[in-house]
Amino acid sequence: MGIVIAVISGKGGVGKTTTTANVGVGIALNDKKCVVVDFDIGQRNLDMILGLENRVVFDMVQVMDGEVGLKQALIKSKISPNLSFLAASQTKDKSVLNSEKILKLINDLKADFDYVILDAPAGIETGYEHTIEFADRAIIVVNPEVSSIRDADRAIGILDSKSQKVKDGEEVFKYLIINRINPKMVKSGEMLSSEDILDILNIPLVGKIPEDTAIIDASNQGKPIILNKKSEAGQAYERIAGRLCGNEIDMQDVENPKSGILHKFKGMFK
Amino acid sequence: MFGFFRKKSSATTAKDRLTIAIMTDRENADAYPFMDQLKAEIIEVVKKYIGVKAIEIKKETQGDIDALSIDIKLEEK
């Protein structure tokens, strides 16, 4: 039976979809069967980040309604045979979701994949509640910025009261990802540090991602940043995916990158 | 070295403000665990008389007085 991980943030625009795509690719490259599902009904985006928008024929709502089989709707990524994708419906709205149908879909996916990764919609409305309903674990994505952290805390509160696991008396394990860290600003005291954020949210950290302009280029092309081995954000996602697969990987000090003269000198010849 | 003369960094301000805001948020969320049930029952009662679209209940504190504010959004005609 696979593990269901919901990727949540509360606030929109913090890198939730980018995280879902990269973590999905990273897990697949770790030789695990992985499916990423876009739960953002009406605002489909994960397909573009994965570069699969032209291959979407059927969506998850059609699967849930029994209009098409799951196998027909799943799209195999060319990046790895281990990676599949299920698109959100672009035409319907969030009210089409119901718990019974979602549970069946998730159980079917769990039977076929080691990891089932769900990209939650922003906000904490019903679409979000449905995404976390049957999650075993959750990845919480935040930016080092007050509104993102406050909204994440609200989303965590809902996760801890409305998910099925919690209702059954168990715990949904949480992983924190701090995204878009600007090391210079952290150093000068203009940006919340990871320690500050961990003090406030008090959940285990799974990775820190530095701000990286290469992310825009990656999404422009539909090639997840994790495939760009030179990019710092890509490397950070690679480490995160490894940790999610149970590998012991040291936490990199993203906030204090090497910046000695020698390092800069080397950089000139890259 | 010159930190002595500088005012508090904005990250520290952010942390202080966040800590208080989140504490208040959590208090409100935990204040009444029966909130969902309460919502459902109020909807049932009001529905007997008029269509209800949504309901929101918030705990508000003004000075020494705690109050529940209940907003009921009616169905469009």
C-alpha cells in the first residue's frame, strides 16, 4: 500500500505546485513508483510545471465519476517510467468533490503506487479539506514571510482536526519546506530565519530551498528544476526527495552558502 | 559592532508579530471544539424559515467581554 502525502500551504503562490512536481520527480528518480495528482479543481497548473499540458485527455473528476478508467486518465511522464500524473478538472468547480469518491480514487492509487502526492488548492476551503482528508502525511510549504507562515498555521490546524487519520486517533506526520530563502536578507536580519520559523510552527523540517531565478526558466519550459543539476533549488529538491524516501541526508546550510574568495574565483570559471 | 546602534531588525519584528498573531489564531480555533456542530444546528433551525447559504461564527473579544458573532449568508433569491 502506498503512502499518501498532501502538499499544502494555506497561502497561494508560495511554491506548492512547484514543490509537488519536483518532489514527485525526485521520488520517481529514487526508484519508487510515484503518482502526482492535481487537486486544484478549476485551476489546473501542475500539468504545465511538469510539461504535460498537451497530453491531458481525461481528468480526475472524470475518473471519480466513473466516466473513464484510472489507467486511461493517468499520464506517464517521459522523465521517468516511475512517474505518473493525474490532471485536475479545468471546467468543473470544487463542489463536484465528495469524500466517498475521493476515498475510492485514493485507494485505487495507493494500490498501484508507492507514493501518492496530492497538490492541494490554496486556501482552507472545502477543496483543501478534501485534499487532506485521506492523507497519511503532509508537506507544508512556506516562504519566510509573515502571511505565508500565519496561513500555514491555520492550514495545519485544519489538517489536525479534519483529516480522517486524526479522527481515527492517529497523527498525520508533517514535513516543513521553507521555500524562497534569500540568504543575504536572512544574514542582514531582514528575513525570518529557518530557526525563527521552526520556533513558531514547531514541525519537523524536511528541507530549505534558496530563492533561485532558474525556477522561472524551469516552469517556462515545463522541466522541473530538480532536473537542473546546477541549480541550488534543484539540488535542494533532490535532497528533500531523498529524505522523503527515507535516506539520511545532512541538512545543508542554505542560509550560509560558501562565499569565500576561492569559491567566488571558482564560480567565475563555471 | 554597529548593531548596538541599529534599531531592531525587521525579522525580529516579524517574529514577534507572528508569534502573537498565531497564538490568538490558535486560541480562537481551539476555543470551542463544538463549533462545527453548533454551525450545523443553527443552519437547521434557520433553514426552517429561510434558505441559508453559509454561516460563519467567530469569537470576538472587546475589553472584558467575549462575544460570538454569527454571520448567516442567505441563499440568493
